[in-house]
Amino acid sequence: MNSEKVIFAFFIVLALTLNFGFFLGGMDNASHHNIFELYAALVVSMIATILKVGDRTHLGAVFLATSLVADLQLIAAAIVWGYTEHVTEASLNGETLSIVVSLSGGALLANIISVVLLVSETITVRR
Amino acid sequence: MSSLFHILFRRLRSPLFVLVVIYAISILGFVIIPGVDDQGQPWKMSFFHAFYFVSFMATTIGFGEIPYAFTDTQRFWALITMYATVVAWLYCIGMLLSIFQDAVFRQQMRINSFRRRVGNIREPFYIVCGYGDTGTQLTRSLTNEHILTVVIDIDENRITELEGDDFKSPVFALCADASQSEFLEMAGVKHPWCQGMVTLANDDTVNLTVAIVAQLLNPDLRLIARAETPEAEANILSFGANEVINPFETFASRLALAIRSPSLYCLYDWMTGISHQVMKEPPVLAQGLWIISGFGRFGESLYEHLDDEDVDLRVIESDRTKRDLPAGTVMGRATEAATLRKAGIKEAVGIIGGTNIDADNLSILMTAQEENPDIFRVARQNEDKNAHLFEAANLDMVMQRGSVISNTIFALIKTPLLGDFLRIVSRFKNERSNELVSSIIGVVEQDIPDLWEITVCAEETPALYQILKQRPLLVSDVLCGNEMTEDGSYKRTLKTLPLFLRRGEGNVLLPEENRFIKEGDRYLMCGSIKARDNMMLCLNNINMLEYILTGEDKPSGWVLRKLWEYRKGVGATSVDDSFKDSDADEELIKAEDVTEKPERAKDVKSPSDEDKPTSNAPSDTGTNKDE
């Protein structure tokens, strides 16, 4: 058993599940999307990225790429949220919320790819 | 480059992890803990404000309690997180600094910058493996000629020493094992501008390994290796087009040459010596009994070469267990006068101090002089640092291992044709070599002589190449007989001498003046430094060359040239005519070349048979031209 791989699997799956939880619900319904869930998804996704940084294998580099994509999408979502609430002084309406949710949806796709890669890698290890 | 990033990020993984986790917990805490606004109403920090506060708190900037003054609960949490985040940052920065000081990381950085600099080279360069006494001298000679050099040495101290030295052109150095293909490749063995490689390690096996690896990586590479045993020499010579320098062998054959033909010795000494020195008078070496003290590798090769010249020899050897000593060897310490007397020092004409200890050699030669003041003294100098001692001893001849190799290699690098030229000349009879030396002295006169090579091609001699496309030229038109004087006036003098010509596979010694120059010819030239500079100027500048060939100063600009041609009455039709003429001439050359070929072949095989007019003195050409 490779503990490093297991830890990485934990974080990448957690990133997916948290992100999925945030994404789930009506696109413009603020009550369906919790900011804490977005925050947790972003932090876990960043940790998953750090775990793959400096990996020389090809698969490791692909993991790094996909989780970086997820990070960027989630950071963009967080910035949109924070900007509308604090700079434009307007409360989060359905229009901006749908931007945030669709950005997190993109991150979700990247997370799914990461998990698919993880599963396929795990299957090829016959030990 | 990529491996640098990998080392950096892999080591930074855990500090970054700690940083992200501590930040996440701190921010979360501030968002959850309730606070009050300026009106005393309950208020909760948003993620935006929490992130802002944690960011300036963690980096110790500390703007204060923004946007509203904290409650005690918030201050309690801030107290905890401020230490945690500062520690996380210190951990990150400390790790980053330690990575930059890490030996592996620094070596990787050096390798990367070395590889980048070598990769960016866009001029001819040489690789020197081994920066000992010989390597240092060779690198200095090369950089003095503004030849870029790449140095590899396994010893870090030597590389540090090199970095402290001043050179006239850049030297790229790497501390690495040259026998590893990875580093040789990095040093540019496969680089398109790499002219050749010189391997100068003290150990023959290392030289052999380097030679094999380099040969495998780049079979076309010109390789010059140092070897101290005949086995290693034969081994390196057995693959590829390599040159091997054995310092003992080189010096021994040189000494034998000095006895056989002083003028040839002089020629060798001058051609493979450091440039910028006046040709020396040949030493007078008498025939008679020679004493060799020390029968190691040096003594053995000396014995072999001098024996071939039928010199009477006597060997002194202190090691009684040594085998295969020649007959008549005197056993004993040569530093003692009694041993020297036993070897016949009184009748001897020369003595060679050839042990591997410098102090012994000096002692032997000093004792020998006391016993026989007229004796010719030859010393082997083992270490570079003892040069002053040997100079002070005022000996007749000193064999410095380092400079023997570095000078020979330098001459071979500067003028690759020299090796073949010297090989042919070494078979000369005494009279012919005297003639050659005197004709060189005739060309050079009192000036400092120099050797250089000319290749007839568009890159190196564009002017000559361009004119050659239009009309045929004779050797005497450009390579000897003509020179631009300093004030730019037209003058015919002969200050240069073409020594050797390589055309395709054929070699011509002392090419005749009435030979046609052809594209791709390589000439080994000899003359004064000033003549060399002037010649290179002419061969690169078409206006200058035209002026020398015709005596007419043509304008270089297009408009003025057309005007000039018009004034001269050279119309478009006549230009066409002249082209036709040159075509016809080319046919002529071809025909002539066919007839020339057998003659040339003969030239190579038996250079001494033919009586070529080697003494093409300046006046001869002058009169020919006038006619």
C-alpha cells in the first residue's frame, strides 16, 4: 500500500464530493449553494494540487494539470462572489450566482477527470 | 531546467501544505466567530474580510482590526492564528533558503546554466577535459587567440581556480566527470560548432574512456588525447580520426631530431611552439656518448629514439629490481659523482636527467657540470611549479611535460594541417630541410613568424571565393607575392609562403606559384603576423582584393561602380563576353588539373625526390610579374 497515493486519493475525492455538493441545486437559487461548501472545496482542491506538485511521472503531471484547472475555476468563482458582495455592494442575485455555480461546475468536471484518472491508475496496480 | 523545478517543488510540498491548512483553519475561524459592528450590532465576518485580515496578519504587516474593532472572542482566535500563520511562513521561507543552499540544487543550477551557455554558442569552440598544468596552459593559449573554450574537470578546486582567472575570451567550466556521456554531451560534443575535443587527464584510462565516449557520441569529432603509455596510445588511435600526444615520446623524438637534423628540430620547435617568438638558432648537439639517468617511461622512449640515430648511449638506473635494462647499464644513484664517473661522464657529450623527481634531475645535472663543464645538459621537468628552478639552473634543454603537450596540441588546433605537414617534412633529408628552413626565414626575415590556415570557401574567404567564381587565380596572385601596405598603396612584396595544400584527398607540399587556386583548397601559410593580418583583410574584402589583383581602385557602391564601368567603357555586352571567357578558362583549368594529378601524387609519396623551386624569394616573383 502506498500511503502517499491513498492520501492523495482522499483529498481528490473529497474535493470532488464537496464541489458536487456545492454545485447541486438550482443555478440561481442562493439557498441551494452554501458558501462554506465552496470554501471547503477550494481549500481541499488546493491541498490536492500541492500534493501533486513536483511529481516527475507523466500521470502525476496530468493530475497536477487537472487539479490546477479545478483550483483556477474555484478561485474565479470565489472572486466573483466576493467582488459582487463587497465591491458592488449588491447582494448576490440569481445572475451572478449562476456565474459562480457554472464556474464551480467547470471545476467539478476537472475533479471528475482527476478521479477517473485515479481510478484507472488504481486498477492498473495489481498488488 | 525541469529537474530544478522538480527538486524545488518536491521539497516545498510539505511547507506549502502546512501553510494552506493553517490559512484555511484561520479564515474559517474568523468567519464563524461572531463579532459586532460599530453600532454594537451582531455582525459576522465574510470570507473576503477574513481572508484579508489573515493575509496581512500572517505576513506580519498588521493593519489593525479591520473593518470593525474585534470582540474578545475574535482577539482570542487572532492570538492563536497569528503565531500559527507566522510559523507556517517561516517554515516556507526557511525551506526555500535551505533549498537554494543545498549542494545538489546548486550543482543542478550550475549544470543548467552551463548547458544553456554551451547551447547558445554560435562560434567555433573546443572542449578541454582536465584542467591541470597542461589544461591551464592550453586554455590560456586558446583564449589568447580568442578561441572559445569549454572546460570540464572533476576537481572542484581547479574549477574554482579557473573561475578566478582572467581570460581574453569566455571559458565555460563545469565540475563533472568527463568520462560520463551525459556531461560530455552537455559540454557540446554533439554541438554543431564544436571543433574538437582535447582530453588531458593524468590517467590514461580516463583519457581512453573519454575518447571512446566522445567517439561514440560524435564519430566526426576531432579528438586529441594525451597518453603516457604506448598501449593507451595505440588503443586511442585504433578508433576514429584521432591524434595522440605522448609527452615522453614527443620530446624523445624531438631530441633525436635535434641530433640528426638541427634545422628540422628548429622548424618543429618553432611550429609547435608558442607563437609570437622569434625563430631560435638550432642547438648544436655533438655526436658522442650520451648518458641517460633514469630508465622509466621517459628514459625508455629516449633510449629507443636515440638508439635509432646510432648515438652511443649509457643508462644509469638506481632501481636494481628493474628488468629489461639495456646492456652496459650502470647501477647506482646518478646524483652521486662516483656513479657518473663510472658511467663515463668525462668523455660524454650530453647527459639527460630523466627521473620523475625534479630535485634529483637538477642535482644530477649540477653534479655532471662539475665533472664535465662542457657537457650538454637536458632536464625533465615534472612539475610546473618548479619552472623557476630549472630556469635558474641555466640548462641547455628542458622538457616540460605540460608545455610540450599543450604547445603541440595548440599548434594542431590552430592549424590542423600542421600535423600532416610535419609528418611529411620529418622524412626530409638534411639538405632539403635546410632549404625549407632558409626559405621560411627568407619570408619572415626579422619579424615574428606565424602559421595560419586558409580555406577557399564562401564563409572564410568570401572575397577570394567571389573572384574565383568569375576568373581563375594563381597561387602567386593572392597567396604570395602580393600584399597591401599600410598606407593602402599598391605594392608587391612576398612576405608569405604557402607551405602545404590539401585539395580533396591529395596533399601538395610547397604548392607552386603557377598552380591554380580551386574552391575547397586548404592552405597552410607561413609568414609574419603583419602579413597574416593583411592577407586575411584582402581575402575578406573584395574591393581590397580587386585592387591588389588589378591595381584599380573600384568604387564599392552600386551607382558609382556602374558609373565607373561606364567610364571605363565596359558595357553590358562586354561583361557577358568576359563571362564566356572565364567559362573557357575553367575548361582549361580542368584539363590542366588532369595532367597535374600524377605529379601531385608523386609529390606526396616522395617529397625529397623532386627538386621544387622552394626558394621562391620575393625578387623572383617580382621579376616574373614585371615581365
